[in-house]
Amino acid sequence: MHQYDRLREQYPLFRYVGYHIAETETTYELTYDFEIPTLAEFHPRWIFGKNAAHPIHVQTDAVFRNLVFQLGMVELVSYWKITCSPRVEIAAGALEPEQIDWWKTLYFGGLGEFFYVNGIKSDPVYFMDITATGAALPLPAQPQGDLSGTLVPIGGGKDSAVTLEVLNSLKADNYCYIINPRGASIETASAAGYPPERVITVRRTLDARMLELNREGYLNGHTPFSAIVAFSAVLTAYIHRIGYVALSNESSANESTVANSSVNHQYSKSFAFEQDFHTYEQNYLRTGVYYFSLLRPLSEYQIAGLFARSPQYHAVFKSCNAGSKQNIWCAHCPKCLFVYIILSPFLSTAQLETIFGANLLNDESLKETFEKLTGILPEKPFECVGEREEVNFALCETLRRMERAGEPLPALLTYYRTTPVYATHADKKNPFPSYYDETNLLPPAYEALLQHALESMKQGGDTPC
């Protein structure tokens, strides 16, 4: 019997028991209660700062309490996946049948990598049966008004830095949003010119028992973290009376990680989730906050071109998950190699080596990762990386740049020139510099700012080096 089936049989029930809101003078402290009967209880915590100008009456503000409950709904999947219990009982609140379907869609899509990596064959209908037995909250018929400004979630990578630059003219009315601050995220906000009072930070703490069970061999794997960003960012915007949440997810996030499948490491960064969440907010959260991704029309290639033109971020940004705790580029993982490649048409080899500490295209130990990124192998790395076509066109541009400059080709580019993938792309016109995905949720004023940034890049030339 597969471990998945054995655990589901042994632990048939997962419960979202409730949540607690404690207040201090400056914070709202949220504690969630989950349990897998006979195995474990879990009590993850969040801490949100208060808005002194607009205090929330915790006991009577139904919108706030509903947001807290809904954040627990997305938090629970990290604990549910330990045993993948077939029955999920929601005692903390009420859900309409359409909401239950919505959550099952998010869970199944967001756990696509988890199921794939663990060798689990699951079904989008029968993998989970949700019943909600809690009390309903009386939400207002219309969302509240008087919201202004933009909240920009910052992870410390190049994408959110580009969003901050595109929105630079609105800086006086904007805020950065950071979950569990680290060096790169704080330094990115600072490099963009945001003072500490315009940077809103929250704390998320995982339950230690979950980590223990992971070490003991219970099921573990990727969960839809960007959905947690979505719910927590809208809750933060509601607390601080901010009208827009502007993500930095690009069109490339829509591509599946495993070729010819729906398995997508970036499911909760995809437009499918963005649109679903946008609608869910309108129907079931009613905060009045408008959620969208500013960079959705763009490719990773264009974002890299825009980022290359903002050198103030080059020394501080970090996208490497393996090195995040040390605030470094590990220079050995798929994310490091992808970011190196996608920036390589726009920055010199010397500039790239200064950022990453090494020439990653000269590291033959990364050959298999290189083959996955280019599509020589069918499965992309399970990381937030761009489309295979973007990688190939970036490499072709870099080859031409290096040959024009008379630079010797590094090992992986020398190998790349011998592959059929290179032969396929070498003489093709690169479509990405002029790419624009019209399937997006950008409000007109924000779209105008993005178009202006693209036009400025074209007029200035794509390659600042």
C-alpha cells in the first residue's frame, strides 16, 4: 500500500477547529487550531501590526474576522498534507458549496507538485471531502470604501524590485509588504527609497510539531505559498486602508513544470489563481481591496531587461531559496542558474559574476539543471523559473553578445551549441522583447505606468552593458 493510502486510512479526519485573536497595544496576534485526531494538534501563529489611525473592533468587524478565518483555510493545507486525510471538517466557520469547490480547486492545483513528487495518483474530486459546520459571519452587501494607495508584496527577488520601479511615481502613497523579513526583502525596499514607516511587516510561525512529523517521514512537499501571500496581503491592506495589492507574477508563471501536464510549481502565481482569487475576494471577502499582478502581461525576459536597468538593486536582490537564510546566492541551484541565464543578455559576464560570485555557465555540475531549464529534458526544475522558450532565446542572445565581444564561451554554452535545442532557436526571431499578454487584471492607470516603463526600455536600448 502506498504511504498516501495507508495514512488516509489510518487518519481519516483533519479538523480546522478554530482561531483566536489576541490584541496588544500594537498588534493583532492570530493563532489557528488544527488537528489530526490521534496524531497531533497544530497551532501556527501570525502577527499583524495595527493601524493606529483606523483601529479595528475585533469582536464586531465581520469582514476582519472573516479574513482571519479565510487565512486559516489556506494555512491548513500545510498541515493537512502530512496525512492527506480524506475528510476535512471546518468547525471554525461557514462555507457555501461554491466556496468549498473553490478551495478544493486551490488545494488540488497548488499541491500538483506535492502529488507528483510523492508519486501520488489523486483525483480532483475525491482527494478531499470538505464539510463546514461553523457559524456564518454577516458580511456587508457592499465592500467598504475610502481605500487608497498600493501594497506591494516584496520577496527580495528581481520581480518585486521591477514592480517598485514601475510604481515609482506613486511611491508617496504606497507601502511594501514583507512576510518574515530577511536581508534581501528589507534591502530591496530600502533601495527603492521606502522608509521604515512605509514597510509593513508581518510574522508567520509554523508549528514545530509539523516539522517534527516531516522529519519522522510523514508526507511532505510544496504547498501554494503565493496563496498565503494573497490572503495575508489583503488582510494587511484591509487593516491599513490600502486600495490595491500589486503582485509581481509574470505571464511565464502559467507554464506547467512537467511538460504535457497540469503540474505547475507556480500554480498560485498563475493567472488562473489570480483571477479566481480576485473573484473570490469580491464574492466572499468584500474588503474593497483590488488584487492583481502588475507584471502579468510580461515575460521573464522583459522583466530581466527592466531589472538590468536598475543597478541600485543588483547588490541586494536574492531569489535563491537554498541560500535565503544566509541571504546569499548558493550558486548551485536551479533558481540561481535561471536568474543568471535570464539576466545574461542584459548584463556583462563581469557584472553577473559580481552578483552571483561565480560564472554559473562555466559550472559543469549544473549541466542537468541546464538541460531541464532549456527543455533538453522534459521536466523543468521545481522552482519559480521562466518558460523554456525564454531560457533558450536568452541563451542565444548571450551567445551572440559574447561572440561579438570576442569572449570565450563558458562550458555550458559550448555544450549548448551542440544541441538540437540550440539549432531550433538560433535563427528564430526572439518574440519576447515585444511580448504583451492582454489576459490580465491591470487597472488602466497601472497599465499606463507599465507601458511607459516598456517604452522607456525600448528607447534606451535593451542592453545597458
